[in-house]
Amino acid sequence: MLKIENLHTYYGNIHALKGIDLEVKEGEIVSLIGSNGAGKSTLLSTITGVAHAKSGSITFKSNNITNIPTYHIANTGISISPEGREVFPALTVEENLRLGAYIVKDKKKIEEGYERVYKLFPRLQERYKQTAGTLSGGEQQMLAIGRALMSNPQLLLLDEPSLGLAPNIVLLIFDLIRSINEQGITILLIEQNANMALSVSNRAYVLENGTVSMSGDAKQIANDPRVKKAYLGQA
Ligand code: ATP
């Protein structure tokens, strides 16, 4: 579904992605793990056209989307829930969700979007008139994911969904990620919480210093002694 080949991205002189090869197949949850500065966010930014790919290619459903203008990305069927959530605090839950459907013209489709999101996140339905700034961190995360689902994507990019959340809320968010996937949405997940990410994923890539240092079945990655030591806090 998504295929990335020999991708190179720079910020000025900083060579942030140094020849990334990565594939996400339809129906999968694939996680990308790695420490701060490894290049995880840069990879998502390059997929969504926010950062410029100097060379290499990004293909989505057989279309070359390398360096696509960011405002076109949602039209391809890709949606992103960004790091730090970035909900609009002064807008209500419903208004925030509506923004995620900006490419959808058909009113019926927008209503279906709300229904889809509220079914997954009943908490958001209960609070639909509340301003986003008054929600808890976990609810804001649900809202950011819900907003990304409003365009009815085939591929959902999740950037650090567990960041700053209490452990019980992290569990809830990962359950929801599973449910979203069970509804047929393919997921590329970026996480510092490698334990949780690997537990819900089919496959995983480990990013180090702008390159893929390891990839494979998520269970196999979770059992790798180097991964255990570096990312899972186990000796
Ligand atoms: P984090 O979890 O901290 O976001 P990451 O794995 O997502 O880490 P990136 O943010 O993609 O890593 O950073 C990759 C490299 O690119 C780092 O060396 C970082 O300092 C650099 N970098 C990231 N964004 C910028 C930017 N806007 N300008 C310059 N350098 C940047």
C-alpha cells in the first residue's frame, strides 16, 4: 500500500533520512521505533509533503506521491494525527472534528464521519459541545485521532499517540488503535513507547540515526536482545 524507497531528506546540512526503505501493506499495523532524533517524525513529514525529499520515492497505492503538496495528501487517502495532538483549544470537539473533514464536500459523508468517530470514541460524543482545551490529555488524543479519521482514510499515520499520557490512558489509546485497524484502516505508528507499539503491531522498523537498523515481525523485534536493551528497558 505504502512503499518508500531509498528516501533521503535534509534540513539544510543535516542529513535526517539517509536512504530509508519501508513498506506498509494493506491491513497492517506497522510501527516505527527509535530514540529522539532518529528521524521518525521526519519520515512522517516527508510522507505528508511537509519536509522535502531530496531523493528516493514514496508510492501510495501505485501512485508516486513523493513531495506531494501537503494540502493534497488527504485526497490520496492518507491522514495524520500529529505529535502533540494540535487540537484547537478554543473550538468545540465537533468543530475540531469538522476540520478533519475539510476535503469532504458531501454533507452525508460528513455525518457518517461523525458517526464513525463517535462510535469509536463515545467520550467525544458526550463532550461534543465542550471546547477542546477543557478536555483531558487522553480525550484530546482521541480528538486528534478522531479528526484524522473524519476524511475516511485508508492509511492513518499516528505520531506519538501515547506521549504525555498516564499508563491506564495509554492502554486505552492502544486498544482504540487496534479497533481502528479492525475496521479496515491500515496504520503506520510512530512511538517512543516501543513496548506498547510492538504489542499492537504486525511488523516494525527500528530507526537509528536516519537509517533503518532493523526490521521484521513485531514479535521477533520485541525479542531481539539489542532492542530489549536499547528500547524496552530490559537488560
Ligand atoms: P523525536 O521523537 O524527538 O521527534 P525523531 O525520531 O522523530 O525524534 P526527528 O524529529 O525526525 O527525529 O529528527 C531527525 C533529525 O533531524 C534530528 O537530528 C533533528 O535534530 C533534525 N531535525 C528535525 N526537525 C528539524 C528541523 N525542523 N530543522 C532542523 N533539523 C531538524
